[in-house]
Amino acid sequence: MTALAPSILEASGVNAARAAEILGDALRGADDGEIFLERSESESFLFDDGRLKSAAFDSTQGFGLRVVAGETAGYAHSSEISERSLRRAAGSAALAKRGYEGVAAEAPPATNRRLYGADDPLASPGFADKVALLQAIDAYARARDPRVVQVAVGLAGERRVVEILRADGPLIQDVRPLVRLNVQVTVESNARRETGTSGAGGRASFETWIHPDHWRDQVNEALRQALINLESVDCPAGEMDVILGPGWNGVLLHEAVGHGLEGDFNRKGTSAFSGRIGERVAASGVTVFDDGAIEGRRGSLTVDDEGTPTTRTVLIEDGVLRGYMHDRQSARLTGSQVTGNGRRQSYAHAPMPRMTNTAMLAGEHKREEMIASVKRGLYCAAFAGGQVDITNGKFVFQCTEAYLIENGRVTSPVKGATLIGDGPSALTRVTMIGDDFAFDPGIGVCGKSGQGVPVGVGQPSLKIQGLTVGGTGV
């Protein structure tokens, strides 16, 4: 993989061959391991209440050294990149072996594929132009409707350079740009306030997302949500059929099903899907995949944080469980194929199996057809997020935009709607799958074991029978 930026090791005055030698000594008798180096620069802006409320810039660099011995992994990290620090880290991480004698795993396959450019979102536009952009978005939103009382606009960008050094292979480098634009609009009418939000981003420069046509669409979408919520009524509670809209609602799939399909949970037997390969776990027609190799997507990676090229992994095919997502350790311990899902938040964190872009394939039904089939139910257009228990898949999700369905027609918007259920059961209750597949606009952040990483989600519209809806009305 050809380097796209100056080597972090060389810039720190460390010879790559010497670093590989230090790592090789630490890995003698171990199964696997690497040195992960990172240099990251990021900035963020928040324009709130008609003024620039905050502007931040952060620059970090460091390395983590890992020694894997069976089910144990020793990990040491430092913000100082030097031969002395590498030696100290190697000595600490090597304690994980404690007499262990393993067989070194093969190096990841090489790749020259690039899923995104080496853009630097911090370089352009300049600071003053970014502030002027936020002012323009704020002014546009306030001029759109006299009921707008508050606007908050966030802009964030980062450029991460990572290097992965193994004792048995060349230095792997990946340059990872990431940007995001968020708009929140609050409206007030008759002493009632409601809010709408819109966000978008991806692995590129700011150019696409700061074009006037794009940010105006985001403002209009946030305003539309807010005005709809002004008209919302209390959501009735009870068991009912639910129609989920496409795109970002795939976060339910991510939380309620995706985490349960990560290799470490299944290796340890703590997932509701453990030991169920080949079993039917969802309705016919349900096909779920994780794909980190989609160009420019927020959750995409040219290589994962162990140096493995990302790929498309089919997890559930036509309702049958086909596989899990693995990092190198999980794959080795379970005799499975590495899937390129080893991810970490930063150099200070060890990798673990994580999702990238997780989604469900489209079906053949029209959303209008789904709605027409429901006598009394809920149409959930958008989620705020949710919580899930990995051991049983039970979830709770809050709807930010939802409507009653009465006699096959979408009627009143509702507030306070939550969806309650469990992932494995919910997948078996899918009765109609839409033809309108979409990915989210590029806003996902996934948390696991205290680590956060950018992810993507996607799905078509879905009809799920008999979900429990929590509400504030009767």
C-alpha cells in the first residue's frame, strides 16, 4: 500500500526496520500482534444562539503495541513515539505471553485499493470562511419561517493518518478524512417548542456538504421535522404493527442485531446469536450484511485497524444466519475467516470486532403498500437512537418523527413514541420489505466497551408485526 503521507515513524526519528525488530522480539512465541501508529488533527465549530459559541482544534499522535497470546492480549501505548518508548511498551505487552508458545498468524493480504482520497478537511476552506458559512446557514434557517426561535449548526472535520507495522510485513498506511455537518432548528408556536435535526457527512473534504444546495436541503429537512412535531399528539401505547422508514432507521438493525453478530460476543457465548450458524433467525427475505468497502461511506475503511482489507460480509441470508464479524483474534480462535472488522477508537485502544456499514437488502414492496395493509399501527420515519442488551437482544428506541396509521392511511404525527422489543424476535416478525433501500446520510457513531467509532447503517422500509409501542397517550 503506497504511502500517502510522510511516515509517522520516520517523522519521529524511528527507523521502521528497528521498530519491526523490537516488535518481533516481543512477539516471539505469540500468535499475533502489531504496532499501530496514529497522527490525528481535528477541528469543530458550533454556531448557536446567533453566535459562534465554540471553535476547537485538537492534534494527537501516539502508538499502541499489542502482543496476542491465545485469548489474552497485552497492550501498551504512549503519546511519545521513540525507540525507548517502543522498547518499554514491548516489554509490558509481552508479559501477556507468560510462557505461552503459539504459532504466528499470517500477515493480512496486501491491497492497493483506495476507498477515499487523502483529503485534508482542515486545510480548506479557511477558518474565516467556515465561520461565515455557519452564519449563512443560521441566517437562512431563521429567514425560512417566523416560528424559528433557535438554530444550532455544527461543523466537524478530521484527518487521521494511521500506520500498522507487523514484524512479518511492510508498513501499511491509511489516510482517513472524515467530515460532518449538523443542523438543529427549534420552532415555537402557541407557547409550544419543538426541534428538528439533520446531519450528513462522509470520508471526503467539506466540498460536497458545504455546497449551498446541500446545506439548504439540510436546513429545510430540520425545519420540516420541527414543524411536523409542532402538530404532534400523544402517542398511544400498546402492541401494534410498525412501519419503519428507510435509511437511518437501520440503526435499530445495528443495535438490536448487529452487535449480537460481532465475533467476540459469540466466541464467549454471550450473544443471543451464539452457536446458531445455519439456523433461521429472521423471516424469509431478510438479508443483512456488513460492508466496510463502500467508497466514501462514513463507516468505510480501506484497511481495518489491524491492516486487513475490509470486505462485504453476509451475516444473515434469506433469514438464515451465515456468519459473524471478526477481527484477527476472534477469527483465529473460532477457526473462521477474518472479515476486516478489527477496529479501535485510537492508538490508546486495543482493537476488537466492530461493525462498519451494516444494512439490510431491499425487497419488492412499496412503502404505500405496507401502510395500506395496516389497520392500526405506527409509521416511524426517524429514530433518535436506542439501547440494547447484547445477551438477549432486547431494545428500546425513541422515535423522533412518527405518525399514526389508521385504516391504511398515515394520519396524525405523534410524540413520545418508543419501540420496545428484542432483535432476534423482531427479525422474525418482518412481513414486508421495501424496494426503497437507502443508507443513512453519514451521521452514525457506535459505542462499545468505552470506544466510539464512525459507522454507517442502512435499510429499506420494513413492516414489522406486533411490536410493543410505548407512548404517552391511550
